[in-house]
Amino acid sequence: MSWDRVERLFGSENLARLGRSRVVIAGLGSGGGFVALTLAMSGVGNFILVDNDTLEESNFVRHVADRRYLGWNKAAAVADLIKHRNPNAQIQVIEDKIESHLHLLDGVDLLIVGVDNENTKYILNEACVERDLTAIYAGVYERGEGGDVVRIDPGNGPCYACWAAELREGLFQPTASQNLDYGMINQQGTLDAEPGLYLHVAKVAAIQSDFALTELLKGVRPPYPANTIIIANAAMEIVDGEQSPPHSSLWVDVPRDPYCLVCGELINRDEFDETQKFSLSDLAGTAGLTIESNQP
């Protein structure tokens, strides 16, 4: 396989750096699968792919895998696709939920979050804060009308709990006909709304991939102007009172919450009761959600 064009873009030393990088991708659906394949085609050499779901007929209109992979586990299918592009890639496939394998986050360079279950996102957030591990999250809004991507760097900005709370407290105000997926959580903590066309999913996923490359090549690629980008695929009101035209975007720096139950400074104060425990429902409540934890 020739990496000539990628090497000319990044340089041989940085291409080698990408080849050594270790990335965990949790969730290999329409977004996560696109990110995994794109990163592999950009030179990333080591992957841990985690998903417990299988590919069905309904998946193929918006997935990098095609009908040859019907009935395959999604992580296994994407691993096979990567091997067709880069036979030298090192890939570990976990056909299970990431919650049962948090040890896989030890010693890796980056986590890509491609799951739509809010319970899982909060579990991953706590695991990343404990490990000081950077994670890239992405979401696609209802009918693919927009989406967002955020870089969560523990200790240098908000954790996911801070960020989600700020998002849901009204920073972004869609119109009544443009509800965000984030507001449509069912009792299982999963998004009920389905995105629209794959091209809209891929657009957001491509930006998530670029966030990942910028993180893996930190110090080489210039940093982004903020930790969050909001993408309007269609005309939508991202910020209250301001109409964003189609194919526009808005950069927003969501701050860290000093009182966050996960990463806030409050938990480091002497008067804080270290025996006090917070459930996922407590954490989700700060973001305006009501979900049930499936963890003991």
C-alpha cells in the first residue's frame, strides 16, 4: 500500500507518529464506522473497535459496510474493511458493550465516542476523567438538519457532563420544527430520533475525524479556535434569535463547570464528603435528562 500522498501532506515523521497511535472507537454505527475507516485511510495504525450490535438490512443505506456484511458484528465488519485498505493495521475487535471493557482505555491516545446512549457517554466520561484521556464526541440532530462535534480534554476544559449541561441549559435554541436529537431520549437513555441521509451523518463524522487527527498530531496541526463546533446542514436557529444558513457552522467554547459532579473543583475541597456517591441519574439531571443506569 502506498502512503505517498498522505506522507507528502503530513511528512514521514508524522505519518509514522500516526502509525503508532492507538485509538479506541466505541460504537461502529453510521458515524463511528465512517470515522474508523477515515482514520485508517489517513495513516492511523492501531485500533480497538467496540460494538455489540450486528448489521441489518436497514443499516446499509447509511453505513460504510454493505450487504456483504449482513449479520456481521459492526466492529468486525469495519475491521475487515480497514484491512482491505491497510493490511498492516493492528485491530482488536470487541463484540460487546464498551461499559464492560473500560480497561481498554488504559494507555491509549484517544477515544472516539460513536454511541448514542447517554448512560454510556456518562460512564465513558468518568473513565476518561480518571485516566486524563481526551475524547471526541459527535452528535447528529433530527433528520440530519445539523450536528455538533466536541473535543473533551479532562482538566483543560469541560468534561462531557459539564458540556452536556451547558448545551441543554439553552445555549443552543433550535426552533420548534428543528428539535435536536439530544432532547429525544427514551427511558433506556438512547436517542429515539433517527438521523436523515447518510451524507449528513458523514459530514459530521468527517469533522469528528478531523478533530481526531488534529488531536493525534497535536503540536503539528494548529489547534481549533474552540472546543465545540455546531454544524447547520439546513437553515436552523443555533443560537436564540440568530438564523444560521445551510452549510454554515459556529464555533463555541463551552466552559468547565467548577461545580460539576464529575470534574468540578468542588470535589477537591476539604469539606467535600468523599463518601457521597452520585448516580448516573444525578449526573444526567444536571443536563436536564432523566435516564436510568444499567450499572450496579
